[in-house]
Amino acid sequence: MELWKKSIKELKELIEKKEVKPSEVMESFAQRTRDVEGNIKSYVTDLTDQAVERAKQLDEKISNLSEIPELFGIPIAIKDNISTKDIRTTCSSKILENYVPPFDATVIKKLKNKEYLITGKTNLDEFAMGSSTENSAFFVTKNPWDTDRVPGGSSGGSAAAVSAGLVPAALGSDTGGSIRQPAAFCGVIGLKPTYGRVSRYGLVAFASSLDQIGTFTRTVEDTAILLNIISGKDPKDSTSADVEVPDFTQFLDKDIKGIKIGIPEEFFVEGLDPQIKELVMDSAKLLEKEGAELVSISMPTTKYAIEAYYIIAPSEASSNLARYDGVRYGFRASDYRDLEEMYSRTRDEGFGAEVKRRIMLGTYSLSSGYYDAYYLKAQKVRTLIYQDFMKAFEQVDLILTPTTPDVAFRIGEKADDPLQMYLSDIFTVSVNMAGVPGMSIPCGFKNGLPVGMQLIGKPFDEGTIIQVADRFTKLKDFSKHFPEF
Ligand code: GLN
């Protein structure tokens, strides 16, 4: 039995019925990791051996338990910008290379309460700024479907780990597409929940009004299981929302008759690869056959989302990253004459090119004299984008789009062209700007590379996304489809 091919749900059942031990589960994933991680490089900090040891302890513990915790012995990988107590959290940046947080992020606490096994901290674009994981200060993660290609980003390590079968699930973060775009490139399911659904406490801040923690899984059922666990109001994050958390597994195995799905014309225009367009439209028609109703809609201001995002995100980043001054965290330059020079050398040596570019862009947009023309204007555009979504949701229950304009690109192909790189998020950023939930689901292949479609829901209505995605994956299931090495 190849345990590493199983979903969380399947593994849970085997462990609960005592048909397999946690150590057997973990050993299977560990063997898979030994076999393929060298080609993929998804982990900045690989904790597989520790997880194997911990799993052996769980074998002992299980006999004394009257109730088995929900993630008992389930291996999960964590993006390396989510704080883990006593485990290095680098954000794939030199400036935090040796930083070990003294506390856990709220999501980590919640997973620990359910007795999950952490398998490692996954690679990302430095501070989650990027779309390919090439901006990591350490190394590039490879796409498991073609190791000459990028896994997407910024959560490329998490997406690649789930895709290659190193873990059944991983956590990531999404500010403009960093869960959904790599999920699409790697052929797995990625959910960015509604802004405020999941606590950001302990997520290293990039752009605080856009950042959200979410999941990578192979099945929609596993997404529902994890979302149940990580969601909810957190007194430590004032932007986490005090809204009821439904049991998301209730949305599984339901029919989708009468659900209205909007197809926005602005997302099917030039720049979108024709084969991807066809795959996504075929998927929409499949949902129509199942009883959903397709409705053409228009969201005219979403076409300004990238421009507005690249004002707002860098502005917030320039402020959030001011804390890395060589005094409080991690790296400090060794050679300086005075305090001023200590600051500037620390930041010059500690940050990579993309992070510096964003800090400069953001500082410029926020400076007096330019604030109204850039930052304020971008905020106004953001409001219009939000209104576009709310207007659409008066007509429809969900919106369906491609996740990316094309499949995974080659390593190096866009590395020297930031504008091209920024455009790979063209279909995902507006979702963060509006704060609504979005999921990428595999819907087919183009030349052997995975293609994703995106389902976007009303605020706090991850349930309907799960319902429709679950139905879809019952018809087109890629969860047992693994890349070969
Ligand atoms: N690729 C986008 C950026 O570089 C989004 C990143 C993200 O979602 N963290 O900002």
C-alpha cells in the first residue's frame, strides 16, 4: 500500500481504525521525500527525520487515547513565512536566515492541538514577493511535472511538496495569488480563504490588508477538513473576523443544481492561452450539465487590478519591512561606522533585489507629493474592484475564471523581467483586492503541464466554492495523478 498517495481523509480513517500506525504513514512520506526531494527542493528546513521520530511517539500514545485528535499523525508542510516556535522561520531571506521565533502562529497552534506532524518549512519567494520561487535567497524550487520549470510562487515550495507527494497537504499564504497560482502550476488544489477568515497572527507580514493564510491539498474534502481547523476569530489578530465558522465538510457530496456561476468576459481576453481557455470553458460546461447555471457577467474595473496592486502591496511592504533594521531581528551587517550605516548596510546586504524594488516603489508611492496620485488613487481603484465583485454577486453565487494565463514557465524565463512576472497574477490579484475567497482546482493538462481553474466566492462563502469544487472533482479527479520522476 503506497500510503504517501493517500489523502488526509483516507489516512485519518486508517489510523483511527488502527489499520496503520502513524509511524508507518510518516515513514512512507519520508521515503518518498528521500526519493524525490533532491530533484524538487521544496524545503528550506527539512524536518522529515524529526517527524519520523515524533510519529513513533504517537504510536505509543494512541493506545491511551479515548478520542483521536483530528490530524493525529498527519504530515503537513508549512510555508517558511509562518512562525513556528523553536523552528527557524526564514521567509527565504538572508535577513531572517537564522531567525528562530519564540512563538507559534495561531494556525500552527491550531494544527498542534490536533496533533499534526510538521515535515518542514517550505521555500518561497523572499518575503512572498514573486510568482516563481526564483526570488528565494537560497535556491529555486522545481516544478515536479517538469523540473526545468518553476513551481509558481510565492508558495512554490508548499505547492511542489503536495504535488510531488511529500505530504498530503501544506499551508501557504496568498497576497495576490501566491497559493492559487502555484497550485495551478503544480496541479493541486489551493484555497485562499476570505480576508479575515483565518488569523494572520504569526504570518510574517508582506501586505497586511491583502495577506491571507490558506491550504494546499489533493482533494476538496481535505481542504474542508483543514479549513475547519484553521478558521475563526483570533483575539491576537484584530482583522480576523468574528463570523460563524460552518462545518465545511457539510458542503461535500451535494448536488449543484441551480447554483449560478458567473463567467466574467474580462477574464477570457487576449493574453489567455487558447488551450487554457478551452479547458476552463469545458469545465464550466461540465458544471452546467450537473445543473449549475452559467451567466455571462462583466467586471470592468478588474482590468486595473494589477496596476493598483503594485502600488498598494509595495506601499504596505515598505512599512512592514521597516522593522528589519539589524537591531531586533536576525541578520546585522558586520562592517559599519555608525548607527545610520549599520541600518543601511544591514538592509542592503540582507534584502534581495525584488524586495528592495518593492520597498523603493512603496516608499515613493507613500511619499508626500505622490501619495494622492498613487496610493490614494490605487485605494480608490480598489474600492471600484470591490464594488465590481459585489455587483456580480447580486447576480451569481460564484465566479469561474482561469487561474493563470498560461502553464508553468521555464526557470529563468521571466526572472529578468519584473513586469512579465507581475502579469502572471492577472487573474488572481483582484480577489485579494476585494478580500473574497478563491480556489484553484486542476482542470486538465496542456503539453503535460497542469492547468487550473479558479472559483471565486462571496465573502465568507467558502462553502459554496467547496460544494462546486467537490462536485467537479467527482467528475474530473486528478488527486491520484502524480508526476513521474
Ligand atoms: N506574485 C505576487 C507578488 O509578487 C503575489 C505574491 C503573493 O501572493 N504573496 O506580489
